[in-house]
Amino acid sequence: MALSPKVYTWLCGLFASLGSIIFGYDLGVIAGVLSATDFIDTMGSRFNNPNLEGLITSILLLGCFAGMFPVAHFADTLGRRKTIQIGALVYMLGGALQTGARNLDMIYAGRFFAGFGIGIMADLAPLYQAEIAHPSIRGRLTTLQQFMLGIGAFAASWITYGTSAGLKGTQAEWRVPLGIQIVPAIPLFAFILLLPESPRWLAEKGRLDEAARTLAKLHAHGNVNDPFVVSQMEDIKAEIQRAREIGSASWGELFTDSSNFRRVSLGYILQFSVQMTGVSAIQYYSTTIFTTMGFSATRVLLFQSINSVIALIGEACCVLWVDNTGRRMPLIVGNVASGLSFVVGSILMARWPGTVNNDAAHYYVCFTRKYCSIIDQYIIVCTVTTWVFNFFFSACIGPLSWAYPAEIYSTRTRAKATAVTSSASWISNFFIAQVTPVAFSHIGWKYYLVFAICGHTNALFVWAFYPETTGRRLEEMDALFQDAPLFVANTPYANKQDRFLAEKELREGNFVPGDISERAGYAIDEEKVSDEHHDHMN
């Protein structure tokens, strides 16, 4: 029995997001590597410098930022698949350098090249997913970025926990986890060209017949005469014609054209706001709490592993329901929840500034039937607050920070625009990584207030300025951001479209390419559309 087109498309997007597993794994594995005694001995006396040690973590982010510069050029000239392949190749070079490192310089070089490859793959994966996705499952496809990142972090946390417990004191304790990071890149490099190329990129390059066949393969069991495919091609051709009238996309027009600048600004602010939720800072502080409590490095890794499981559950919830909830509501709810988490954290840290020797009552907390630990009430609440924050961040904020920017641009500007917006993620992540230890040492709990405030201001900003994109065709995004007012709250442009609306329009030919003026905020009966059209696509 042939696969449903939507299942086939989803699997293509899933394979393309292997680069996100690499990203998550690399972020998670370094904590276990840095605490390995043999790693410290191998790196020598220079490792004792806190700044040089911190650079091991942050240089990956600098590599990611550097990868943003060539990605747009390669994606527009070579295509989406070949550019992902280049990213995987560079990443494997970086992973090999780290695994065989004999000194700190090799680690730095390996981390930088790994980051360079990650920057390319992390930018291209959601872009490719958005361009091949059926409108009704585009959210489920593009949010795979964060879900697969969570799988990578989950694997890294448990692998480093296992090697720390079973291979302690040996070179294998840190070389094995670093070597494993190369594994997902191998099939991605070897088989990415077996996936269909983005039909929108093919059409932009004048390969219209190939684009139609690709759309048919993705959405209609290969039937190029399917009404959905025919209408989608008309929509794409209309966008290409408008693009040709404007001319080739340039970096400058991202900032000089008001509609493009609005979208770049929203995407950049969204990516930057992710770090202002405190996602990195809370991870740093939770590790500090567990360490100062006297827990061993192995036990700290166990707590972090539990955190990765919670994140994975949250990310799975987002993938399953994002096309039903829309984009705006999860971002608003998630940011409010993250802000409240830091309100609780600020109160606890102000009331009981110590981590072990405070006046809070003690409780027995059983993690399993076998292990019971006496832990401060303060520590219990802080730990639970950390886990609650992590769930809401993973279910609402992290996935959509990649999905929303990938779908709001036109085909001609998408590669360049997402490169700019993705750079905000690396810059802000590097900024928080450098500032957090200094801020905690100088102002303590007051640093939490920054994130308590930013969580709520992030939610207010999304409510006020971000148009809803759920259920809309990629080809109508230009019209959406040209027609929607700057302040979209309480307007039809803030309303979630039914996710089957675009399919109904394309299948019935009941649309004018790029025109949304007659049905902004319009919603249809999902059950009726599902009965009439959704079954045809399966």
C-alpha cells in the first residue's frame, strides 16, 4: 500500500531535520565532556582558565553564526538539499577534530567547524520543510526542528551519564560521546539527495515541469493533473511572475522594502526573545544548584537527563497540536508561563539566598524506590519550577521560534531572510552564555528579574504585532504582511485560519493568487472539509 502523501512529506521533513538532532546533541554533550577528569588532564593547564573553558561552549555558537553568511548564497544557487549536504560534511570534519583532540586548540577548531555546519543545517531544515509541506501540516513539519533538537539533547544527556558512570577516568568517557555526534550526519550527507528538492526553488529556477512533478509526488501520489497540484503551481507561478517584475532578491531590500523589513524584524525579534525567556540562564543555575548541594557530576547529569525527557514531551505536544492551536496563542501562553517561572525563582532566591544552608524545612523526596534524598524545600521548588519552565518553553516557544520565520517570507527572499533571523539565535545565545555567570556573581537573584519581565513583554509583543499564519498558503504571505496593520491584536489578521482552508481553496480553484482581502479571519467547518477533501489526500 502506497504511503499517504502527507505521511511521505512528513517523513521527508523528518529526515531533513537530522541536522537538528546534531544541534541538540552538541549542545548537550559538552557538559558531560567538560567534567571528565581525563579530558581535563588531556587539555592541560590552559583548561584551568575559566574564560578559555567557557569558550569551548560558546565557540560553537560563533561557528553557527559564521555559517549564516554563506547559507543563503548556497541555498539559492545550489538548492536546499545540496546546501544541507555541505553543512553535514563540514560538521563531520568538526566532529572528527573534537573526537581526536590532543589539545585545547583542536577542541576549539572542532567546535567551530561543527557550529559552522550546524548553522547551515539549522537554518535550512525548517526552510526546506516549509517549502515542501502541505498547508494543513506545515506547523507539524517545521516544529520538528525543536523536537529533533530535543531528541539530540536527550541522547546526549543519557550517553554522557552512561559514560560518566561506566567509563569514568578513561579517555573513552569523553571521546565516545564526542564520536557519536558524527553518526546522524553520515546518513544525512549520504541520502539527502534522494529526497525531493523544494518545488518552489525548482520553479524559481525555471524548472516548472520538475516542480510540478515534485509537488505531485509530495501531495497527490504523482498525479500532476490533481486539482490541488494544478492550483498550487498556478499560485507559485504567480509569485514567480511578481518576483521577476521586482527583480532578483538582494540583501538590501530586506531592509528597504517595508513589508520585508517588517517580517525580518518580527523574525529577528522572535529569535532573540527566545534567549530572553532565560532558557539558557535557568539551565546554568539549575546546574549550579545541584553542584553546590554536593551532588556528584554523575548525579547532576541524571537531573539534566530528567529535564531532557520533560523537554521532549513538551516538543512532542507542539508537533501534534500546533496546526490546531495556531502560532500566536502558544507563543503568548508559553512566554507568560516562562515569566511566571522566573517570578517564582526570584522570590525564592531573594527569600533564601543560599542553596544549601538556608532555613527552609527539609523533606524526604523519593526519586525511585531505591534512592531517597533529603533535599531542601527550596531546592524542591526550584527544581520543579525549572521543569515546569522547560515544559512550556519546549511546547510553546522553542519550536515556533524556528517555524514562524520559515513560513512568513516569499520564495525569492526566504533563504536570505531566514539567514538573518537565525543569526539572532546565535548572537543572543552567545550573549547570554557570556553574561550569565558574571551577572549571577554580581547581582544574584536580581538577574532573574530580567527574564521575569521579558517573558511577559515577549507575550505582549506577540499579541500586539504578530499576524497569525496558520492555514495560509506560503504564496499569500506577501499579501498578508502588506495588508495587515502593524498592530494586529483584535483584528481578523490575529485570528487562526482553519488548517484545511488553503487546501479547500486550492482544490476548488476558489482563490486569486496572493489575494487574501476577501477572507481575512474567515474560518470553515473543519469536519466538512475533512470529509470532502482530506480523505482524497490520504
